[in-house]
Amino acid sequence: MVKKTANKKEEEVKEVAEVKEVAEVKEVAEVKENEQEQAPEKTAKAKTEKSSKKKARKAKKTAAELIEEEKLKYAELNDKFLRLFSEFDNFRKRTIKERLELTKTASQDVIMSMLPVIDDFERAMQAFDETQETESLKEGVNLIYNKFKSTLNSKGVECMESKGKDFDTDYHEALTQIPAPSKDLKGKVVDVIEKGYTLNGKVIRFAKVVVGK
């Protein structure tokens, strides 16, 4: 009787052990199955994370490149601006210098044309001391006068012909009025005290005249 009881207990122990083993096997199988099911998800997630990190690194790199490009563009534009400013400043200084030189030498051409007239006057003055012939001296002075007048004409200087013309404030300056010698001289220039001159059509000196009334 005792022996049967012991055998029965052993069988029960074996059954419990087998049940536990089967349960453990099932649990291990379920874990593996879950891992296999989750593996694609983990792989996809890992790939997504890897791709996101790669894109972030690429975006960061692109931003750095853009900043560097902007810096280069700024440096290039700044260099161009400095060059243009320097060129303009040099041009301004050169223009001012040329203008000053032009102001100083603007009358050089006229003065050069007058020098021969001065030479003639000096020769005439020398002749006054060497000769008593007034006619030849008078003729010499007339030649110098005509030469001087011709020189002025070549530079655009013209003498106004005012006597007998209608009084015009654009050309004449009335010094006084006198009774007109004749009716046709009323309001006209009777006499010229000082001749007027124009330079290339522009009045440079008004004629000082006497007007008939």
C-alpha cells in the first residue's frame, strides 16, 4: 500500500514537471513569435530614425553652405562698391583739378593772339623816338589798330554799330537825352560815347549813347 502511494506521487510530480516544461516552451515560442513580429517594425523605425538623422545632417550642411555663399556674395559686392567709390573719388578729384587748370588758362589763347599786337606797339613807340615823320607814325598806328581789331574779330568779338539805330535797352545804355537834330532821329541814338561789344552774339559791354528826344 505504501509503495503504490509513493509511485502515485512520483507520477504526479512528473506530470507537473511536464506541464511546466510545456508552458515554458509555449512561453518561449510566444516570445520568439512576438520578437519576429516586432522585428520589421523595429527595422523600419530604425531606418526612419537613420533617414531623419541623415536628412537633418544634410539640412544642417545645406544651411552652412548657404551662409558661406551669402558671405562670399557680400564680400564680392563690398569689394565692387569700394572699387566704384574709389574710381568715382578719383574722377571727382581729377575733374576739380582740370576745372581749376581750365580756369587759370581759359584766356591763354586770347592772350597769345594779343602778344603780336604788343610787339607792334613796342616797335611803334621806338619809332616815335627815332623819327619826326608824323604821317608814317600815324600810318603805323592805324596798321596796329586794324591788326588788333582783326584779332578780336577772329575771337568772336564784334563792335556794335549803334549810331542812327533805334535805342534798345538790350544793347544800349543811355547816358543822356538831347533834342533830336531831326524828326527821324527821335528815339534813336544820336551819338556814341563808348562803343559796345558782343562776344559770339552775347553782349559783353553795353554801348553808352546819347538818345534824341
